[in-house]
Amino acid sequence: MATLRASLSLNSADVLSTPLTLTTVANILCDTGSLTRAKILGVAAGTLANARVVYKANDKTEVAILFVRNLSTEREKYMYLHEDQEETFAKIPGGSFALIPVNPAKTIYIYGTDVDQIAEYGVFGLDSSAVALS
């Protein structure tokens, strides 16, 4: 069993009326993970045929930790995450990232503002031997 250590630091002198300094760390049990760079295929929610799968349902047994980074240099080039036929639950601007624990029983799809944007994504957790990704 391996451990994925995720840490996040938020700092700002002027976003609130007092300075903000927040740091948190999580240790997540994993036995596997993956990291992929791929082009965005679709530009509309609900068209699953053109959306790229970034996590396949039941690939992980307890929790799936999804990392997505939008490699676009333009902030207005968004990437959106949604599960199955559900509403979009994340909007990631160019140059930003998200680290999200997702329901391991749902397939997660990504689409973007433009076709051919590059997404970097990875999934970490405890593998289910019952699910084949190909």
C-alpha cells in the first residue's frame, strides 16, 4: 500500500479584510495511479460520444482522487467536468488545476471551450480488479 500526499497552501494579503494563510495536508491510501496528457475531444455537455473519459466508474474501490490541469495558457479556455448525464460540477480555467475526490461509482467526463485543448489528468486510489479500462 502506498500513500499519496496532497498539500494545498492558500495565501493572500488582500482577498479578505485580514490576511489569509491556510495550509492543509491529506494522506490518501493508494495502490495505483496514472497521469495522462490528452486533447479535449468535445465542446458541449451531455454529448458523451465527444467527451473524454478521465475516470471510469468502479475503477477504484473506495474513493477516486482525480487531478485535472488545464494546460491552456489562455484563462478563457475552460475545461469542464461532469459525471454520466449529470450537470457540470467543475469549471477549470486555463493555467489552473483541480484535485477532487469523486464518487468511484460514476464515470467522469471532460470537455472544453475548444477541441484540441490539452488536459493533464490523473486518478489515484485503491484499484478494483473487476474493472478493465480498455
